[in-house]
Amino acid sequence: MNKSEYRQAMRAKLKGMNPDEAREWSDEIIRILKQFFAFEQGNWAVFYPMKTEPLISPVFADSFDLQFVFPRTMDGEMDFVNCSKDELILNQELGILEPALTDQRVVEKSSLRGVLVPGLVFHADGSRLGKGGGYYDRFLEDMQVPKIGVCYSLQILNEPIPRENHDVLVDYLVSEQGMIRTQYGLQKSNDSERTS
């Protein structure tokens, strides 16, 4: 299958999910993320979930020793803004909640400690298929901070998914089954140990 076919098949699976199961799985993902963030600091880039994504927004209501920053898209690019989830507004074009275009509290990319990354399809090697806009691939290019894919376990496929040179890999995957380091994340960790 090509990328478009993978996306189409996964969208159909996600739309057919039992709402009670989605809530139960989301609660487990929330528990895992809260445990993780309890030991983190600094600016963490996150996303406000769409209906078919894990419903992780309760994580952002907790007070951790860090700042959650939210993505905003503009002219094919993406930045992150230091605002609360209550300040997000609907981007009519993309159908997502994000900071207002007039909000000037943009966070420097270099200040980010890590990024929660949404997606439609993932693989344990770190591959990810987003919605097709390329926003995260462009933003995350050359970033060395932890990139954590957030998804339901049904979105993690056993077979490799199509990947191009510009596609950015994630270091970890969080689903209702737990948090795992991807093959890419393991390789990156091994490489840094060898150079230190």
C-alpha cells in the first residue's frame, strides 16, 4: 500500500472505534503521560487531540514543573505558542484547535525539551504517517529532543510503512499498552553513548 492507502485505511479504523473503548484507552494513555511528565521540566510541545486521536487533553490541566506549548499552523509552517488549552481556537481550514494567529507568545524552537507528535499510522522502527501536510516533518527536521508519538495500539502496524527521506522518525511511542522506545530511538541512544 502507498501512504494515501494507509491513511485511508486507518481513518476508517479510527472512525469505527467503540467510543467507550477509546475513552478507556485514552485514560490509560493519560496515566502514562502524567507519570512521564511528573519528572520533566521546561517547554514541552504538545497537541490538542482531534476526535479520532487519543483524548489526552486532561494531561494539560495538571500542574507539572513544565510548560505545555501548542502548535499553530501558518503559511505551510508550524510554530508553538505558550498558552493554555482554554485559549485555543478552531482553525476552520484544518479542523483543529490551535493558538490564535495574533498570539505573539511564540516559543523558540531551541527551548523545547521534547515534542508529543500526533499521527495516523506508526511502526516500532519510529516511522510515522501524519495527515499528509508535512507540518511536523518540517518542524522537527534536525531537532535532537525526544519525539514521542501518541496513538492507540491499533495504529502501530507490524508491517513497515512507506517512508521518504524527509519523514522524521519518533524516539518513543505511547499507547494504552505502554511507552516503548522505537528502533530509531534505541539507535540514537546507542550512537550518543558511543560518542560520549
